[in-house]
Amino acid sequence: MKTVQVLQLGTEDFSKLIQVSDCAEWYYEPDFSELPKKDMDVVILDREVSAEEADYLIRFSRAYTLFITENVLLKKDDVTTQLFARKMGRRLSDEELSCLLKEDLPDYFSGSYGEKYMPQNVSVAQGFQGKVSWRGYESVDLTGDYGAELTQIVFWRNNIPVEGNQAIEFWLEYKKDNTVEIGLEITLFTFGYGTDPKVQFNRIFAENELDEIICVVNKSDNLGYIFISLQAKGQGHLRVTALHDRHSRRGKGNFMPGGGRAVTSEREEIFYYFDPGNFKPPLNVYFSGYKTQEGFEGYYMMRKMGHPFLLITEARLEGGSFYLGTKEYEDMIEQIIREHMRQLGFRNSEVILSGLSMGTFGALYYGCRIHPNTILIGKPLASIGDVAENERINRPGTFPTSLDVLHKICKSLDPEAVSQLNNRFWDEFDRTDWSGTRFAAAYMIEDDYDGTAYEKLQTHLKNADARIYGKGLHGRHNDNSSGIVEWFVNQYREIMRKDFEQRNILDI
């Protein structure tokens, strides 16, 4: 069980009055005398706080993890009220407080973890006599007769380790003919000291149950392992796209407390995390880059800015698919951004879209829809077809995901597909009215992924009423990430200072 840092401020120490989960590392501070200079996973207030305490909690706590008891009064314009709003706090009854401390604290562990089974760890059952096609990280396709009863068709090697009392979530991406029925079998083995493994849990989840995330909890204190197989019956085509496993917060959020999730009709996921910060413009939207470990990127960088921020990430293919997808998928990303703009009451001119590497494409592509104040990018990738084409000669074996992206979007790897994928972005870019938008880019001069991105941005913006400037660093795409990030962060701060913070002072 992971340790959870819990801070309580109040006149009575709850840990001496209420049963507290063994996961808690408890800090009780009645008078704010010796608060540790580190992030708290959970903060519980049983009294109002001073301005000094509020400043501390803004720095060392996360949104969605602040709880107040019924003893705390929230007065208009009071610092406690402001803190409660900034941290998306929640008021608890005595019963809810007891449940939080006894049962729910383990769900507020720090960090996050998610992964997708590698395609090479997928095995087709020996008894299957149909046709099997492997499509890189995109999918495994099966066509044939699966029998009249549910029978194992696919299983995943390398069992998943599960700590004692840990919850694991599963999400299966698949497509199939209506003539095929499936079920997901999950078996949890636990190990005691000096004893043989025991089956703690075994169940076949029916097809309709797979419309929701499956959560399995290791209810013992011992280490366990999970084995998963896919069963099928009927005849036809079955595409197994991906099986994801993630450390679960049991409904408290995806990857982070408060993390959101949207799913298309084709079972493709989008994840987002919103922190309202100081509620003042701009809204900083950050698209995660390539990540084989699933989860959000840039949290601490964005939180330090102090302003509202929105993190967006995805988990398709190996490390992401550049936020490209069906109309439903792309509309969903736009709606997520616009919903948080509406929630804050911000205009397009009060938004910054940003990202690094793969995330730069998300910022540029959805910038065509949002028309933000600024698109701030590091190591820009714009012509994704060229990124895939460069895998063969310029960058052999370095980024094969680009080939999966090309095939997923265009259903081909030929030169026409390369042009089609490039044009999908540039046609949209050239149709956009960029008046009033700033482009700021740090780029690698000898970039081996997309060596023409910055130059093409300049060319395509030549007759647009937009500003563009950048900084070039020598090296290939991944040769100087620290230099790119340093410039990126400095530009973020300078843009916010000049365009928003100084304006806010003048408005006062």
C-alpha cells in the first residue's frame, strides 16, 4: 500500500479520534508552527486558515484533495473561501470524514501509473484455426469461427503484479462483427509467505460490462498477479486494439485526483485534468508528448505558473497518435477545451495552447479551431507524414510509432499516404484566420523528425496577420531537450507577464 501524506489543521487531532488507514503519514498542525515543505496528498481543514497558511497550501497541495469539515465557515472574499475555490475543495459531513480517513485515503496516492500491453505479449490460443493479422502497435486482427461457446481466443503474457490492497483498472479497445460475442476473463493469484499461490478472484466480464472500466482489487495484504484472457464465440472479424491497465483511484479521478476521461463510440480515450489556479487569464492548455507510460505530463510546470491550466493526454498506439482521429474524437478534444473556457468565462484571446514534440501537433492542430492568444511549442512537428517517411532513411528504428500513426490515419504507408497526412494538417492550417495569434517556437536546427516545421510555419503565415518568432538550437530532435524546455518555460512566463499580468494590474 502506497504512503499518503495527510495534513490536518484544527483544534483536535482526528487521528486520535477516528480510525485512520494504515497508508497515512499523518501531520497534525494546530497552529501552523512546523509544516513540512513538501506536497501533501490530502489536506483536511477543521478551522479557517490565515493568509500565510493559504499561501502554503496553494504551494504544497493539489486541486481536488482539500477537504473541510462542517466547522469551517466559508465567508465571502475570505482567504479560506478563496483557497477552497482554487483547490476545488469539498465539504464533508462527520460520516463522510470517517469514510475518507478509514477507507478512501489509499485512493489519493501521489504519482500515477498506466500502461498498455505490448503487442508482442499478445498470444493467440493454439486451438484457433482462423486468420490472424498483426498490425504493429495498431491491432491484432482475427477472422474465423470461434465456436458455439465462449472459448479462450487471445491471452496476454507477463502477468501484472498487484500490491496488497491495491486496485487495478482495465480498459479493452476492440472492434468486432455483430456475429461475434466476447468476454474478458480476469484471474487474480495471491502469494503468501511460504505458501502456494491461491486464486483470490476469477471472473468472466460479459461484453456489456466492458462498456465501463473494469476494476479489480487485491483484497489481501500479499503480493498478487493478474492473468487476463479474451474469450469469444460465433463467427466473423475481431480486432483486438489494446488492453490498458492502470493504478486505480476507484472513482476519484483518472491518473490524478480530479482527472477526467472521455471515450468515443469506438472506445478511444482522451484524458484531461483541470486546475483553476488563480481563476485569472490565461487558460494554459498543455498537450502531453509521446509517453509509453500512460498519464499526464507537465503538471508541476503548469502548476508553478499559478494560472488556470488544462492538461490533455491520450494513450493510443505506442505513446500516442498525435491527437488525430475521427471527427467524433477531434470534436471531443475541442469541446473539452471550450467547456473549461466557458467555466472560467475566458475568450479565445485568453487562451495559450502549448506542447512539446508530439504535443506541439496537438497545440497547432487544435489552434486551428480555438484561435488562441498564443501557440507556444518546443520541437514542433507539423508534417506528420514526413515524420513517418523519415523513419526509413534519416532515423531508422528511432520512432516507429510514426509508421503506426500513418497507417492508422491513412490505411497505407505509400507516398500518397505521406502527402495525405501532411495535407490533413496544412489544409486546415491554411483555412484558419490567424489574425491576432502569436506563434512562439523553439526548434532543433538538424531535427531528424520534421526538419522543416519552423520554416513551413513561417511560409504559411507569411500573409497572415500573425506574429511568429523562434529560437533554433543545434542538434537532432532529442539532442537538447533541456535547452528547449528552458526556453519554453521562460517564454511562457514572459507571455503571461506582458499579455495578462500587466494588463490585470492596469485594469485594477
